[in-house]
Amino acid sequence: MLRFGAVLETSGGYGLFFYVKEQFTNFKLWLEWRETHTGDNSGVFIRTPGPGAANPLQAAVDQGHEIQIDDVGAPDGANIHRTGAVYALQAPTSFPIQPIGLWNTYLIEANGPQLNVTLNGTHVNSYVSTRQGAGYLALQAHDFPTRVQFRNLQIKKVP
């Protein structure tokens, strides 16, 4: 199991913070995150092509999977763009999100084409993907003034 320490905070503009030591196929990723303001926008990207792609951000969007963090659901308020969604692919079944400023937990499980998302102990999404089955992890910095904080990232590979 890999663990990542300190609090990480996204800010300043659109981009991704990649973990590039290795790629992951089947895993359980657990992490805590919190928004600092209503409308903050971020996400956890899994199975992305990584920073070596011709346009890494667009490749992550088109080929990877973003597990959304956004209490508003930008750009249109649709559930497919809200917290717990596999962004633009499948909406969550519920939104058990903590109030602004409190920590939330995600358990993101990837096993073959099956992706499962648990938010604060409630299973909110089960999606069968046709996209790539392995890749890098990344945290999204979406826009200014969004500030989303992450801590206690842990990943365990599963057979």
C-alpha cells in the first residue's frame, strides 16, 4: 500500500498534478478532500495516459476517468457533473457530501472495467468503463479561485 502525507491544495488555474512513479490497473484508492468555498471544482483522475501524452490534460479527460468534486456541478448543474460522478459519463445516485470546510472521504475502486465510488461511506456510483484499463493518477486544479484540499491518500493494488 502506498501512502501520501501532507495536505495538498489545488489553486491557481487549470491543470493536473500527476503521480508518475507508477501506473495502476486494479486498485482501491482512499483519500480525504474538502472544498473551501461553495462552487469549488476539482477531481481525482484515474487511469490517465499521464504527463507524457501530447496534450496530457485533454488525454486525461478523453481517455481516463475523473471522479468529480463539485457541489454545484459546473458548467450546467447537471448531476453528471456533480460530486461523485464519473465526470460526463455517469451521475452518482446520491450526494452525501459534508458541509463546506469539513473533510469528505472517497473510496474509488477499479477492478477491470468496473469502477465504484463511495462517498462518506455511501456507495454512490457503479460504472462499467470501455476506456483504458490502466494509467496514472492525478488531482485536478480547475480554476481560480477554487481551492480544494486533499490528505491521507492511500492506494492498494488488488489482483
